[in-house]
Amino acid sequence: MAKNQLQSDTPVLIAVGIDVSKDNLMFCKKYDDGGKTIFEIKNKSEEIKKIAKTIKSEKFHGKIVVESTGRHHLLSAMEMSKSNLDIRVINPLIASKYIKSSIRKVKTDKRDAEVLAEIAIKEEKLPNRFDGNKNALKMKKKVSLIATMDKQLQKLTAAMNEFKKTGEEMGLGLSIAEKQIFKTIKLLKEQKKKLEKEVEAMAVKSEYKQEIAGRYNSIPGVSEYLASLSTLFFKEEEHSRSAKQWIAFTGLDISVRESGNWRGKGKMTKRGNGYLRKRLFQAAWGAVMHDEKFKAYYDHLRKNGKSYIESLIIITRKIVTIMFALSKNKCCYDNSKELFAAA
């Protein structure tokens, strides 16, 4: 009897937080009796494996939370995932929100690890469980590289075009170095397109994924690349209860600002992957330019007082809603259906 009583009184591990730096990991274990254990290890595979084994030995069934910190969180997330532990990678803004809401304005590695453990317990809207699949990670890193290149190339192209235009107005030619920069920009754009093709091929390796991408590609404005990209981010088993969840996942939902009788102007939340959101926005513009029904929808929105940007955001959300419907009903886009009620 005493033995059973002792077993029931043993504190149960309910959450783990990991604060990440380049060289070290600060762990905080939280127990059901309010106790905690905080310790530091090297951010190295062998040490992480040992801790993962220890956590599993405690028959842990809770969540582990780690911040997304460039690439430095990936090793711990990978090793915990390999050990079949439920690890969630969160945006640093979530942790910042919890720290700011605390009465104690303390910012140390130990406190940060503790906050992450508290988030594992309290936060209801955590990201989905980290997928340790190396191919999926490689694709996401490749997409991240493409997004960075896309952003920088736009700035560089605009700067060089303005430089060229000014030179032409002043009757000045381009130097050898300036011409070489234009060639380099062109070459980088070509390499970016090749990377996009690589992502496209990796995302739809299986016939099943090809089928899903084909459904998305049937929507006006949605390119083969965006269709493949969407299969990477919009997984059928995740965010799948409603189209609104897909919209929220892309950051296309509107934040609500109200207090008593006051109603503020809502803004787009811009959560989720900014590059995916940008490509969906571009798809909306492509649909408006090349499809009669989407053009009619756009004109309808403009006549009803919506701005250019507002109209395109609404159409972007419509495309995501259609994607959700196609995924759920396992069918392709039906162009005979109306997009909106004209009345």
C-alpha cells in the first residue's frame, strides 16, 4: 500500500520548454505539483539524444515547446521528433507576448525556458507537431531561400533599373561593372526559377501529391509552382476543420479590435508564411487578369466601395477557400459555378 501511495505521489512531468542559442540549450521541465527543473546542455546531437531518452523514461506525454531561431532550433527539434516526443516550434512573437504579460519583467535564458514550458501547458493554438522528415525540412529551407532571393532581387532590380534610367536621361552609358551586375541579376533570377522547379518536383513526388497539386492548379491564377507549394503548407490532416482555418494559417484573416461600444478597423493578421501569402496574392491578380468570373467578382467588389488592395485580398481568401473545398471534396475547380451572388 505504501509503495502504491509513493508512486501516486511522484510528480508527473507535464511540459518542457527549450531556450535555444547557437551553442547551448536551456531546458525547463515543469511538473504537476508546481515543481520545475532547469538545466543547460550543449546544442549537440549526442547530448540532446541523452535528454530525449531521459524525458521518455519519465513516461512524458505532454508537449515540448521551442522557439524558431533561424537554424539553431532544428537539431533539438529533429532529435526530439526522432524520439517520438511531441515538440512544437513556435514563433518568437508568441513567447514575447507571454513575457510582456508577466508581472515579473525578467529576461534570462532560464526564465525564457520556463516561459516556453508554461506556453506548452497554457497555449491552445500551438503550431502542429514538428515533422522531422528531412525531405520536408529541406523543401521548407529551399522555399525560405527562394523567398529571400525573391525579396532581394526585387529591390536590386528596382535600384538598377532606376540607375539605368537616370543614366539614359543624362546620356551616360553603362560601365563594364554595371553591365555585369545586370547580367548577374538575370542569372540569379534564372537560378531562382530552377530552385522553384526543384521544390515543385520534390513536393509532388508521390502520385497522391500530384493529384492534389493538379486540383489546386485547376483554379485560375494558380500556377504549377504555387499548387506544389500549397501541398507543402496545406496538409489535409492539419488546419482541416474549416476553410477559415486555412485562411488564418496564411495570415489572411482579419484581427478584431473592439472594446465596449468601440469598434476599431480590422487589419490582416499576417501570421503564417509570408512568401506563401505573397504567391497567393499574385495568383489572385492573375485570376482577375485572365478569368472572366474572377474579373467580374473584382469589378463587383470595386463598385461596392472596396479598394484595389481590399478587393484582391478578398479574392485571395476566395482562392484559399476554393483550395480547401477541392481538397475536402477531392475534385477539380468547376468553372461553371458562380463566385459570388451578384445581388
